[in-house]
Amino acid sequence: MTKEKQRIVIAEFCGWREAFPRHTDLGKERGGILLPYKWEQIGTGARGMEPPNYPEDLNAMNEAECHLKVGQVELFVEELMGLVPKSEYVPRDRLFWFCHATASQRAEAFIKTLGLWEQD
């Protein structure tokens, strides 16, 4: 799954939607005014040209993880444990996987938790 596809899947789960459908490459217009954004996060008023870059940004992934429900968190941890490299010195404590997971690993585990992961 490409990083861009991962970004879109996570963004949509977190409430981000395209502010205006993509009709042309020239930009989005409404009432004759070119808007400076293409995406908006429903219910928050947040707007931007692109949603956060979840696979490359730990802060963005931290925010995305807050959207998981209690039952999904356990599955997320299990997915993360399968992605973070282990060594014989790794403690069995699950906190290790949260501390050492990259944004990319967190994004993959997050999408697998949602059951939306697609193999390339």
C-alpha cells in the first residue's frame, strides 16, 4: 500500500474529507473564489491543502490513534508488535512497542487494525 493511500485511509477514518470534489487540476472554486484548501476535517473546522502526513509524522499518528475505540486498541497493539523488530533483549512489556515504533509502522498497524490494508 503506497504512503499516499495510507495517508488518505487514515485521514478519512479521522474525519478528513475533500472539501470540494476534484473536477480539474486548476483548483477548487466556489462562487468564483479560489479557495486555499482542498481538505477539511468534519466537525473541527480544520482545513488544509492536504491531510496530515500520517506515515511520516509521529505527532499525526498520535492524534490518529486517539480515534481508535477501546476494542480496537488491543488489536492495534498486537499489529504493532508484529511490525517492530525484536531482539533477545526486548522486554515483554507492550509499552516497548509504542516507544520504538516509527510513524510508518504505526500507520501500517493502524490500517491493519481497521481491516483496510491492501497489498501492493
